[in-house]
Amino acid sequence: MSLRIAIFDDNKNIRESISLLLKTVPSFEVVGSFSHVLDCVEDVRDCKPDIVLMDIEMPGMTGIEAVIAIRKEYPHIQILMQTVFEDDDRVFDSICAGASGYILKNHLNTKLVEAIMELQYGGSPMSPSIARKVLGKLQQIPQHIKPEEAPDYHLTPREKEVLACIVEGLSYKMIADRLSISYETVRSHVKKIYEKLHVASLTEAVAKAINQRIV
Amino acid sequence: MSLRIAIFDDNKNIRESISLLLKTVPSFEVVGSFSHVLDCVEDVRDCKPDIVLMDIEMPGMTGIEAVIAIRKEYPHIQILMQTVFEDDDRVFDSICAGASGYILKNHLNTKLVEAIMELQYGGSPMSPSIARKVLGKLQQIPQHIKPEEAPDYHLTPREKEVLACIVEGLSYKMIADRLSISYETVRSHVKKIYEKLHVASLTEAVAKAINQRIV
DNA sequence: TCACCTATCCCCACTTCCGGTGAGTACCTA
DNA sequence: TAGGTACTCACCGGAAGTGGGGATAGGTGA
């Protein structure tokens, strides 16, 4: 089973030399070669590559937008970016957009095959400087997700169930039906929830429940 | 100005050979060498390193916990992990904990100096397979933040104000006061919001507003 | 055994919200 | 100038939520 590769690059010479290079590897098969990315999703659909080699600078639509478009439709396809400058924010942006790695254009001859092999085996070839940017991003983001974790309001399991229903937007009557208890029981649970969460209305309870991930 | 390096490794031979190796580089200075990480924060405080070389397997407290502790107190310090096995989840965990890169123990002789140089110049040396894991994490997280970004409900500015008040848990009357409009006006805004968000109660509106970050 | 918690249920009086309908003013664009 | 949109306000009747009170039953642990 050969590895299907598609090439996107606006320079005809580069496309052809890449093509020639890849044809020296028996397990590689170049299934497409395109000079622009305006129809990239259709192109990919038609030639069904396992790996896409994408120039970061493309006319019309940038390589980064192409990455987003292709990943959206075909998330299993690995995309390797080609770039002239290593320390380019666009490299980082491509990575964030879903590219699996990148290679410098003037390393194509020596390292392209190696890089594709790494992609195939689940690696992501990238230089330390880009790796650092990625790390920075990674360490930055999660702190925004859970800043004020969970002050634990000691809700009983039943109360949590009721709260979950409230967050869904159900009325007391609907909650009573779903939990097979009476309307009045729902009410007493809600009263307890209000006490424990220090709120006085459903809307406040919903806001608190979602923001503090109680549900 | 020399680069100050501290070594944490429970194996005395490794500490000494690393030390010897680093002393061959004039611009490097080994300012500390420790066999355990139980006092790592104090050790770092005392010897003021620019770069910490940390064994991932340490007795008592793991290297990963040490990374967290050191980064918490001294976030500017670069930490380079040492590991025996490349494809180790702990390597990935260290990276997430704040390490800036890692190196394989049996590459110490050949690549340690290079790796430290890369750290110094703002890079993060890591293998493609770890890089892939990091990318996976990066692409996974932000999607939780903005899952279905913005179906854009075309709320007018005023409607967004009202919605924000609702999410705060305010009653119609309170909203009317805050926005200096009548109760009935608040009501008509809310009706529009219900239409646009396809909801039929405050609780649903709050849930939708928070989950889809409309506010 | 008794105190405590959880879960269940009930009533009353009051407040707030909901859906529908209608309407006036102001601004902007075609 | 006509039409669209945003913002404002009002009334009615019905539905739903809120706050206060009290009650029963089962389980747990001191």
C-alpha cells in the first residue's frame, strides 16, 4: 500500500522537482500537483491523498486558509507545510490551523523524504524555535480554561440532577416528569440548591452552574 | 556573561559526567548539582541558574512535580528534561508542566551542548513524535473553548446588553432600572432575544448565551 | 436510641415571567 | 419619500417561579 501525496505549490519547477524526488521512493505515490489552492478541497477530494505538501505562500488563498479548509473536510489528512523562512509567524499559524509539521524549502532535497516518513509514523517535524512557540501557546491557553475551579457546594447527587435539568432549560414540571418525582419535590430541591449556591433565581443558578462547571 | 546551569539527577556518575562535559564550554557555568528534588525550589533560589537540567525520574518527588514547583516560583528559568525513553507520556507531561524541551540520556554526550544552546536562543528541542503529541493537545484544547464559535444570532447591541443582564441573574425590573428603560421595553427586548436564540425561557437563554459565548 | 441528613411531598400568598398584540419615534438606505 | 430596523412603551390573561411554613420516611453514625 503506497503513501499518496499531493503537492500544492505555485512554482512549477518546485512542483516538478518535488515530484521527481518523491518518485524515487517506491512506497510514495504523487497523486496530484496543483498550482493554486482555490479549489483545494475539491482537488483533495478527487485525488485522495494521505499527505498534502502545502506551500505556505500561495496566490489567491493562503496556504494557511487552505489548511483550515482541508482539515475541516478531511481531518485525517496530514499536512506538511513548506516555507522559505523558518522563523515565520505564518509557520506557527499553520501549525495552529492543523498542519502536522513543516519543512524549509532549501532542505527539500535532503529532508523531504525523511519528514514525510516522520509524518507517516505519527511524528511532527518542526524546529526548536517553532516548537517553543507552540509550547508557549499550550501553556498559555489551559490557564484561561479553568481559572477558578470548583468551590464545591456540597450538592447531593439528586440536587445535581435537578440542577442539570435546570441548565437544560426544563421547567419544574418537566423536571418532575423526567425524574419521576412530584412538582413540589423539585421545588424543595431547588430551594436547597439556592441556599447552597447562594442564588435566588433559576438564571443565577444556571450561570453559576455553567461558569463553575458544577454540572 | 556566562550561562548558569543547575543539574538534578539521582545518579552521581551522570551528574559528574554532565558537569565535566559542560565545563568544556567556556560560556557555561555549572552552579549546582543535586541528587534529589525535594528541596529543588530552595536549591534553585540559592544557585540562581538560567537553565535547569532535570532527570524525569527522581526519587521522592518526580521530575515533573519539580518542574511545576520551579516554574511556579521562577517562571523565567528554562528547564531541559532528560529521559531514557523517548516515547514516554511523562515527557509530554513535563512539557505540559512547563519544561522547555528534553533530551535523551544516551544522546547527552553528543547533543546536550547543542540542546542547551537551542534553549538559550529561544528554541525547544523535541523529537517529532513528542511534537505531534503537543500539537494534538494544542488543537484539542482551543476547540473546547470555542466549539461552535458563533452561529451569530444577529442580536442588536441593546439586546446583547439585556442578555448580559439576564446572565447576571437580574430580574426584568432590575434590568429596567439598570438600563433606564421601562419594564415593558425590557420585555420586548427579551421577546426578540427568545426569537433569535430559539429559546423560550430565561434559563435556556442563559445556558445558550454562556455556552456559545454570546455575552 | 436519638440526632442528623436526604429525599420525598403538600399548601398559601406573592412575584415574576411568557405570549400575543399593538403602536410611536428615530435613523438609515434605497 | 418609502421601507426597513432598532428602540421604546403599553395592556391582558395565563403560566411559572419564589418564599414561607410544615410533614413523613429511610438511612447513618455517635
